[in-house]
Amino acid sequence: MALEKSRIRKTELEEKLRQEQDVLGSIKENLERSDQLTNNMVGILSSFERRLASLEAAIVPVHRETEKLQRLQDNGERTLGYLNHVIGYYHVAERTDKVIREGSSGRLDSYLQALDEIRAAVDYFTDNNPGSPELQDVRSLFERGKEALDADFSSLLKRHSQPYHPHLVLDALATDEDGESPPGGADDGSNVPVSLQEQVPENVLQDLVRIAHWLGDTGRNQDFMSVYYQIRSVQLVHSLQALRDYVRRGGGGGSVGLTAVGGTPAGPAGVVVGTNTAGHPGHYSPAMHHRRGETPTKKPLRRTAYIPGTLRKAQSLLKQHSNYALDGKRGQPSLSSTEGKDEVGDLEIEAYVSCVSAFVKLAQCEYGLLTRVIPDYHHKKTFDSLIQDALDGLVAEGDGILAATRRSVMRHDYSAVLTILPLLRHLKACKVDFDLVLQGTAATTKNKLPMLIAAMETTGAKAVEGFADSIKMDPDKEYNMPKDGTVHELTSNAILFLQQLLDFHETAGAMLASQDSSSSGGCSPEFSRKLLSSYVSKVLGNLQLNLLSKAKVYEDPGLRAVFLINNYNYTLKAHQRSELLQLVELTQTNLERMYEELIDVQLAFYRHRTTFLKLFNPILYFQGLKQVVHLPSCAVISHPDPQYLLLPLARPNPTLLLAVGTKFWITSPTETCRCFSLEAS
């Protein structure tokens, strides 16, 4: 059994040995075949290497030669291109001369392209052949082309720079007043009405922009900016002048006349103090349609803006009515010459105020146009030069009005200050817009308006202070005193002046504050109002002292008392009817009571001195005169009336006229103590 297994095992091993030997024989055969193939490949590669080396030795010189030829060809082509380019410079003058001679009108694109070619030729010859005649030719042609472009720019700008019609400007101001843009906005011309912006059509504007930028950037020419601001400056000046002339001719829609701003003034006893067109007594107010107490806005005037007459007209009318009422035989004086003169002054003021507002609006328009035409880095300088003439004209006109006011004040015509108050108020209201418009301009330009405002404030403050002093120093002349003890002209003029001043209480208060040392660094509206209140109190105090002095002119103590009663009563009633009383009460709370006490004192003295009237009044009632003659509450009975009144009394008692004399007074039994004057011949 064991032998059998050994034999089987041996047979298996022998079989495996035979198989391994067969495999080994196959491997040897493969190795021999691989060696043979390797030797063949080595031979092939060696042969290829030899052939490649031989080929390289033959091809490399050819390649190098070909490369040289290619470079030569490229250099030749580039040289030909350069030659063609340079040759083109030599023909630029000939090729573009016709385009330059024909100009840029209608062919701006081709004209600018031709100028670019000429400029390139100038640069080439300047760098490469500065002494060539071709340089002189193209340079001359380039300068001629720039001059023609400058001329076209100037002609195009002049053609579309006609002065604005006054109607357009006034409509723009009215539109701005109706729909005012928020304050503090950028001054880029965006808030300018379309009617003003449409002066230069869009296609023309685009041509101007292209020409300006070419001249500034490519042409290296700054003369066009001088041309621009000179043309537009003339246009701006002429626009303002046309508006000024239009308003001066009365074309602004305003009508100069009387305007009632309150009830009937308590005028001199028996004197009607002016009558307006409606037939109601009143007085003038240069308030420019601003109510008392209304804060002035920066809105410009409408086309229908109206500036009433100044105090001089009111005083003239007051005197004329006084003369007419005191003398029934005299006809009413003609007002044509005086009113015509004052009306011209009113239109001058209205024209100046309109021009100030128009300057702001037109300057905004000019800046908006300038930012589109002129390159960015020249905006501020060009705009500063553009507005100089117009601004200088406005300042010079304001200085002229101010100088006329100074001359009037030197002649003691202190009412002339009412001429500059509306101007001062309007200038201060427009100052914010002025500051926005003048942003970026020179300091001297920015300071022109503040200097004018400061000069007006100084002159106005001196004038109102001078008026207060003149009230105190008014001389006591017997011929200037009312014979019947009615209100003195000084009182009516002083009250009328204060009422006119009240229309500008904010401006007048700020004007006084500007000269007050305690208000350095600015002042509040309340402080200004208190200063004005103190000023009114000062005028009233001076007036009271002067009235006491004037009353001494009368020899009759009774007439002296009547004079003071009438003047005190007139002053008190004038304050009660207006806002003067509220203004004075800011610093003097007992003014009303003080005047009532003064009236009571004089009334008691008068009653004590005129006991004769206690006997005379029953006679009047007995004769039925109250039913026959209806005396107004404040009127002067003219020449025939006293005799008519005395005639029934003279029949039963012929000696009564001798007892009464040529004058007597009747005090009506009313609580307000109205006094009447009866003048006998």
C-alpha cells in the first residue's frame, strides 16, 4: 500500500518536471527571438540616426536662410507701411485744404476729422523734420482751421444768445413763485424753467459741446472760453436791461396808486388824511404786497408785482388835503406832477427788485448751460467772468439808489429810507439763492452782495436814527403851528413814518441790530423786534417833548391844552388801529395808559380854563343847532360855516360875537374827548 502511493507520487513529480522543462524550453526560445528583434531594432535606429544627422546637416542652413528672408520681408512690409504713413503726412495739407476752406457748417464731423489729421501731421513734422516746409504748411492750415472753428463757435453761440424777452423772465419768476423748488438744492440749472432752457436747441448745443471740447482738449486753445463768457455776459446784461426798461415803462403789470392798509387815521382835527381809490381814508405803505408781520420769503416778484408810493407821496397828499380842508375857497391841488415823479421812483424800485430776482434765475440758467459746453476744469473761472458785468451793474445800481438816499438824508428827507427798505428786504431774502449761485466764484464776487446789504443797513440805520433826532430838534415856529390847535404836521408825519416802518419791521429791526454793538455775531428776530420797539418808543418820547415845547408857542392856555389833547389823541388812536401798540408794548407796557393819563390831565386843565362853554352849550341846544348842523366826529368847519352857526345866536344877542371873539372851541360830550375847531372870520 505504501509502495503504491510512493509510485504514484513519483509519477506525478516526473510529470510536473517534464512540464516545467517544456516551459523552460519555450522561454529560452522566446529569449532568443527577443534578442534577435532587439538587435534588428538597434540596427534600424542606428541607421535612422545616421540618416537624420545627414538630413539635419542639409536642412538647417536652408531653414536659417529662409528665416532671414522672412524677416527681411516683414521689415520691408513695415517699412512700406511707414513710408505710406509718412507720405500721407506730406499730402495732408493738399487733401484737407478743401474741407478747411468749406468750414464746419453742416459737416462738423468731417471738419473735426480733418483737423485731427492736420494735427497729427504737425506733431510728426515737429518731432522728425522741424525745418521742413511741409511743417509750415500744415501748421498754417491747422491754425487757420482752429480760427475758423473758433469763428464758427462764436457765430453759432451769438446766433442763439439773444436777450430773453421780459415776458419770459417774468413768467419764469412767477413759475418759480408758484412752484418753488426746495431750498439748498444744487445749482446745476435743473430748476430753470423750460422756456429759458430752450433758447439753445439741442442739436446746436451738441455742436457747441463738441467744438468746445475739441478746442479745449485737442486744439489746446483757451480763447473760446473768453469768447463764450463775453457773449453770454452781454446776453445776460442785455436781458436784465430789457427787463429793467420793460418794468420802468410800467410793463410789469403793476399800477402805482393808493393802497389802504388800515382804517381812517386820526388825522388833524377836521382834516381828512388822504383817500384811496375806494373812497376810504387811508395812507400809503411801501410793503410790496407783504402784510405786516409776514416773514419775507425768497420768492421773486410776479409780473404783476406792485410797489406802492413812498412816504413822500403820503406827506404830499396829506398836506394837499389839509390845505383844501382848511380853506374852502381853494381848489384841490393837482397831483399829476408829484405823482408822476414818484411813480417813476416806484418803477425804478420795482425794476431793481425784479432784476435782482431775474439775475439769480438767469445765472442759474447760464451755469446749467456752461456745465454742458465748457470742460469741467474751467467751469468756476468761466462762470465767475460771465456774471461779473451783470453783477457789477446790479451793485452799481444799488449803490446809486443808496447814494440818492444818502443825499436825501443829508437834506433831512428821512423818509427816503423807505426807498431802500424794500430793496434791503428783497436782497436779504435772495441772499441764500445768491450764495448758491456764486459757489466756487472768487471771494470778491461773493462779497459784493453782502457789502451792498451792509451799506444799506448802515445808511438805513443812520437815517432812522436821524429821523428820531429830527423829531426832537424840530424848531418851534409860530407860522408853522395850527391856529386852531389841531394835530401838528410833525405828529402826523412821525406817526405815518412809524406806520410805514412797521411794514418792514423785520428788516428795520435787523437793520438797527446790525449797528448795535451788543448784537455782534448775529441776532434773533425777537431781539431785532425789541430794538425796533425801543426805537419807536424813542421817537414817541422825542415827539412828546417837542409837542410840549411847541405848545408853549400858544399864548392861550386853553388852546395849548387843546393842541396837546389833539396830538396825544391822534397818536394814541393811530397806535390802537395799527400794530404799533403791540410793538411798543414789547419794551413799554404802559404806553396806552400813559397817553390816556396825558389826555386826562390836559382835558381837566382845558375844562377848568373854558368854563364859558358850560354856559354856551345849552344855548346851542336851545337854538336847535344840533338838529340843523351835523358836525362830523373829526372835521374842520370851513370859512362860511361858523357864521352860519353863530347867526341864530347873534340875532337875540348882537354882543355875543364880541364876547366870543374870533375863535372858540366846542368839546363834544363823548368819552374819547373829540375836539372841534370853529374858525370865524
